[in-house]
Amino acid sequence: MGSDAEIKARLEGELRQAVERLRQQGGAIVVEDYPGAVGDDRPLANSMDEIQINGEQDIGLATRSILAERVNRLAEALERLRRGNYGLCEECGGPIAPTRLKAMPEVTTCVSCQDRIERERSRSDRWELNRSDIARVFFYAEGNAQENEE
Ligand SMILES: [Zn+2]
């Protein structure tokens, strides 16, 4: 991987793309800021604040959920980068393989941890972010508030 600045630029670019796709498919993005927690630099929050609810298209909730999850993960990755622990597996603390980060810059776990988590996640709440020190991004499916619809 390149420098932090390069990683940041890529993450921001992918985040904007994902947000745009989500918006086009009828999702809404809400950004909650925690003043003082992430410093004064909040370009992503600024850009996403402008996004409006724009959805009457009948796109499957699953499609939007996948996009929403990606938005959340990209936003989290940017926060990890800001805190200096980007590229470390949040499960085992080990380094994530550079090739894996290059393929999926938003990943939070190494391959072996991810395999386990994906199995566990199939029945758990995948939307909850537990951190209190990041700009939290939530997804709302307009007019269809059910979560974890399978
Ligand atoms: Zn791991």
C-alpha cells in the first residue's frame, strides 16, 4: 500500500461512490458527529450531510443493505486511518495482508478472522457499530424500517 494520504484518498473516493450508489437506490445517509471526538477535519461528514432522502424505487432491501454496509465499513476504515490503527485486524490485532487491503481497503480483519466472523454474523446484528469515537453512519431504508430482513 501507499502512504496514508494515498490510502485516505482511495477510501474517500470509494466511500463517495458507495454513498452515491446508495442514494441512487433510494437509501438515505445520516451522519452523526461526535464533537471533539474526531477533530476538526470532517470532509466526509460535510459531503454526506448534503445527501437527501431520495427513494421510491423498489430496489431490494438486500441490495441497499449491502451498499449501506460498505458505506459504514469505509467510514470506519477512514476513522481507523485517522487513529493510526488502519491495517490491523480488529479481532486478533495482527497485520492484515497488504494484498487483502489493496483488494478491499475497508476490511477490518485478517482472512482467518473474517472467515469466522462471516459465519457468526449470519445471525447477528451486522449494523451496530460499537465505537463511540467515530462519525457514525447509519442507513435508513425509507418506508421500510425492518432490519435484518432475510
Ligand atoms: Zn485476525
